[in-house]
Amino acid sequence: MSDLTDLVDRHVREGAAPGIVAALGDAGGHLEVAAAGDLDPDAVVRIQSMTKPVVAVAALRLVARGRLGLDDPVDRWLPELADRRVLRHPHAAVDDTVDAEGPITVRHLFTCTSGYGMVLDDSPLRCAMADAGVEAGPEPVTLAADAWLAALASLPLVAPPGRTWRYHHSFGVLGVLLSRLVGRPLGEHLREDLLDPLGMTDTGYAVPPAHAHRLPAAYRRSEDGGFVQVEPAGAGHYVAGQTADRSHDELVSTLADYAAFARMLAAGGVHEGAQVVDPELLLALRTDQVPAGAKDPAGFFPGFWESTGWGYGVGVELVGEHAGRFGWSGGLGTDVWVDPTTGRYAVLLTQVEMGPAASRLLADVQRL
């Protein structure tokens, strides 16, 4: 057995997940695949926040063409977000607000500094987000894209645009913006402009019903260490024939598809001789873009900002042996990282909600 196969086998035996698939590759085309447990190598899985790098690349392609500017106000396409109000302080009542100092820009969406995002502590805004159906959590989004944006727009910003990093929602907003910019569902644009050229034929906003058998169940850990099913195999939100209203949603993908995407990033944005991402924009994507003053320790899990920055849709390692390595994880135990120095990359897929066992698995793959 290879080291990678041995690693995923061991973690399945130790109960990290019922099934694990993983790939290690490099920009030159070498690819090693390993699978263990009940997850097939060609399974179509919910990648959740690993959607963010894909949407970021799709948006940067429009920037490179001059159709979108990083400092463009987003209300040009999203009039719902004009004239924003901002909480006087993060725990203020939702009607205790002041005028925003300026508009939300496209750059603010890339860098998660729009003023919208997850609220981790108990506050009136968190309750209001839950009531409006826009609180981020483990359950799939239920509102259609325009309704979701309208609900979000009914709420104040937690901080002025550009002032504070808050995770998640900015990329849903970016997805809606891209859909309106290109004048069609984002899934259609992604398919034609990015996914098909990279050979990512099984990536999209849902699994077509004809391929529902390839979607495994999703799980979370129970208190006794077992697994509790939270989403069914072959059914539910991520099996759909039409996805026109999902521009704010998260993708499904496969190990082979996401490895192709990661290889393109590892190769300097090049796929089969074609420049997919402009080199300067790719450099910006993998460079920490968040000012020190915006890195609120209360805005994410403890210790995140001690060693990590945020580029355009990816985390960036800032210290240690692998400084410069970049990538991101999904909440159902998925992960990608790319090392621009060595040209190596890794993709890891499970379907178990993040927790200590999944974190150890991710760390072991990264060390390998």
C-alpha cells in the first residue's frame, strides 16, 4: 500500500468517517488516488465551502475580461444592497444602526469583508438572521437566490464594508452578482466557462436525478462516537434536475473533478496549455488580502488568524514550513490545498461534519 492508501485506511478503521477518498498530485500530471470504506472514488459529494475557490476563479475570469472590477460597487448589479445600514456595535439591536461609510465593493465580497457573514456569538443580529432564513449552518439553504438576497438585505451590516472579516455570506452574494452580470443562472455560466473546459463534468449545484445513486449519505458524529445520518443517499436537496435559483448555493463535485481544478491552480492557472486564471490575479487569490485590523479573533474559530490569512476564497498559510500554501475546507469533512512552491496539491473528501476526528484526518493528509 502507498502512504496515502495506508493513511485513509487507518482513519476509516479509527472511525474518522465511514468512507474517505483522497488524491495527491502535482502540476506535471502525477496523480495518486486512494479510497477506503464505503465512499467510491467516483462518488459525487457535497463540497460545501470548497465552492468558494471555484466561484472566486469564475469571478476572476470576468475581472480579467474587464466585465467586472474589484472596486466596483456591488449595487450596480444588486440594488438591494444600496445604502446599507450598519450596527452601532456588533451586539446592538438590529434597528440601532448608522449609515454605512461607503458601498460594498466586489473586493469586499472576495475578501469576506462586506459586513455580512456568520455571527458566532449570541446577539440580536444572529437571531434576526435565523428568523430570516439566512443564518449559515449545516442544513442546506432553502431560499431561492433572489429571495435569499432580499432577506439578507433586510438586515444591517455587522461592520462597515472593508472593516471586519466575517465568513461565508459574501460568496453567496458574489454568486448572485455573477448570475446577474452574465444574465443567466450561475450554474450554466460555470459549466460553459470553467467546469467543462477543465473536464469537471460531474461538478454542479446538484446531482442530476440519473446520477442520484452516486450521492452518498452525509453524517455527523453522535455522542457515543458513531454516525448519525443528516442527509440521505441519492435524495434530498442535492438531487435536482433544475438549479436555476441556486447561484448562492454550494456545489457537489468528485475527487477527479476537484483534482483537475487543484492541478490548474498548482500549474500557475494553466490547463492543457490554456491560461485559465490570469497570473497576477492568481497571485492575488493566494495572497493574504485582509488588513490586520479586520482580523477579528471573535469572527472565526480560535487561533485561525495566528497562522492563516485569507485571499480570494482561500485560506493562506502565513508561517511555518509551508508558508504560501493555500486552499480551503468544506463543512462535511472535505479539503483542498495547493503548494505553489512545489506544484503539489491534495484533495480530500468525506461526508462527515467537521469535528476533532476530521480535523486530525485533514492534518495528516496535509503532512503527507
